[in-house]
Amino acid sequence: MADQTQAQAQNRRNVTVIGAGIVGLCCARTLQRRGCSVSVIDQGEPGQGTSYGNAGIFASGSVLPEGKPGLWKRVPGMLLDPLGPLTIRLGYLPQLTPWMLRFIANTTPRRVEEISQALSTIVLPGLRHYRELLDDIPSDQVPIRQQGCLYLYPNASDAAAAKNDNATRRRRGVALEILGPDEVRQLVPSIGPDVAGGALATQSGHATSPLALSQLLASRIRADGGTFVRAKVTGFAVGESGPTLVHTDQGDFPVEDLVIAAGAFSKPLAKALGNTVPLDTERGYHMMLPAPEVEVRVPMLISSLGFGITPMSDGLRLAGTVEFGGLTAAPNYARADALLTNARRLFPGLNDAGAERWMGHRPSMPDSLPVISRSSRFPHVFFAFGHGHLGLSLGAVTGRLVADLVQDRAAEIDAAPFRADRF
């Protein structure tokens, strides 16, 4: 028995994860629960980056790509409206153009269908994988609620425009209940007069605190012997078979297996390790209202206005919109203020006392599919980034797929659509 235990220890894989957002934490925890030794490197505290400020929704209905046929016609309007649901900073347009051309190429009917099929394979089981990942923690300590997600249609044109999308959702297997105005009011009694209907995705859920969820995962990783390094990654020492050291501003760290899960900051790291990927950032904003004075029982998505409303343990979060402006430009917090303006159209009595504004970087690929893949060059390097609006939704399922890759296991999901070399 002692010899067997020693052999297991010698064969134990040592995995370094770069990135302590929800995706990186799910990768680390899944690998740890499968017997790997894990270390996580990030320049910030776990969950304090983009994972802190997301809308908090596990969106089972998000089986449609961001791009749709004809979207390119809206580009001029995006340039002219800095507060619109989707905008491009004019000065960033030259840098963004190659990404946008790839994005438009993925809006043909055939590609939209293919992308939707691929998304459904990872979106639909997303919440189940969280339950499995967290099944060693008492349920009352897990900040996740499964009460559905309401797609809200403020006016009749919104409801009409959503019919095709909802038909596709149902075709993909999304559990969806179409609601009339009175049914919406029963679900959300404090809503104002602008309601034409909604669609309730009953298998969706939400995090009552995205930060608390990340911190819970981090605490379990630490408790079971995982380590966290607070450092900025600056590069790698690479040998014939792959990286041997991670260079950081706090020194060098040896690596065996390596997972890149650094969100919007993953592109140069992936390039150094074998793959050039067309990753860019969609800058998202939120407005956190600690005392909203309106009751919202379920999270809501309002597609026509480009944002969501989520009840959380510390208030009501208004989150969303898309701004292309790169990683370094200063936030335009007028976009966060616009979220409040739009929310007051739905809830006229909304109180904004003590409101907190925030901006973060969504790591987005032009085909709306994440990169969950082995490096094309190095067999012990793995990628887990590019989840766009679905980082929280897909954290646990990504962890499962990455662990399958690291351990050379057959996966229950076909990961081919998420290969790093698909472009």
C-alpha cells in the first residue's frame, strides 16, 4: 500500500492555472478534485476581475451567437451613439476591423446555425456541472439560485422580434415558458406599465453574489492544498517540449501542465504558447443598487435595451451593454448611468442611493464560441478563454472539458468547435 501511495504521488500531475476568474477557478478546482496538484497565478485576488462584475446569470437560454445576419448594417450607428447598447469607440475601429470582419463572416445563416448547435452543447448542461463541482459543499452555503431567467419584452415589437429566437431556443432543448403581460406582472409585481410579455427560461439560475462564488471556490482550493500566487505573468521560458517556467513580476515559477484562463488578457499568452487567436474585449458595465426599493424575484434580460437586471444578496445589479474600446481606454461611466435610465423605464420607483458603477472586459471571440483546447504546439498547454457574455454560465463545464484534456479522458461533449486553431 505504501508503494502504491508513493507511485500515485509520483504520477500526480502538477497543473498551473493562469487566471483566478471564475473560469480559471473552475478549472483548478475540477483538476484538484480529480487528484491533481494545482497552483493559480493572477495579479489580482480570486474573482476580483471581470468575474466580480458580471450579470450573475447562468443563462440556459443563451444558445444563440451574438452575431446575426445583417448586423453589419448597424456599424455606422454604433459609431454615432456612444451610449447605445452596442458601440465602438471611433479611435479603436482600425484595430478592431480584422475582428469585425471575422465576426461578420460568422453571421451567415449556416454559421449561425452551426454556432448555435455548438453553444447548446455547453450552455444547457452548465448549471448541472456547477452542482457537481460544488457537491461537497452544503447547498445553503452555495450562492446559486435556480429560479429561472425572464426575457422581458417591454413592447409588442420586442415580443414579435423574439419569436424566431425563442423558436430556436426550444429547438435546441431550452425549457421556455411564454408569458403574457399579466403573467409577467405576477412574477414581477413591482414592474411599471411598459410590459408586453416575456419568456421564462425555467432551467436558468443566478449567483446571489458572483464574488462570493469565486471566493468559495478559492477557499476550497486552498483548503485542499492548492496555492495562489499574486503576480503578473510577463512571459515563459520555453523548451523543446513546452514551457518550463512562468516569468512573473514576482519571480519565476516552474510548470508542468499549464492552463491559460486569463480572460481578455489571454491573447499574448496564447501566442507565446503556440496559437494566434482573434480575441478582443467587449467592455461591459454595471450599476449596483444597494437599496433599490423595488422587488425583483428573478433575473431578467432585456435584449432590446442590451442589459440585464439581477437580484443579489447586496442589492440589485444592472449589467450589460457592449463597448469596443480595447483594454487600456478609460471607462465611460455614462454607459453605466444609461443602464439606470433604462431600468427606470421598467421600474419608475427605482432608488439609486449609494449606487456603485463598474466596468470590466469580456474576452470575446468573433464566432461567439470560447477557446477550450490544447495548444497546437505544446501538448501540456491548455487554453480556456474567450467566453464572451457566458463566462459565469460556462465556468464549470469548461473546467470539466479542460480536466478531460489534461488527463486525456474521453469527454461527454465534442470540443472540436472550441479548438484554438479553428480560424
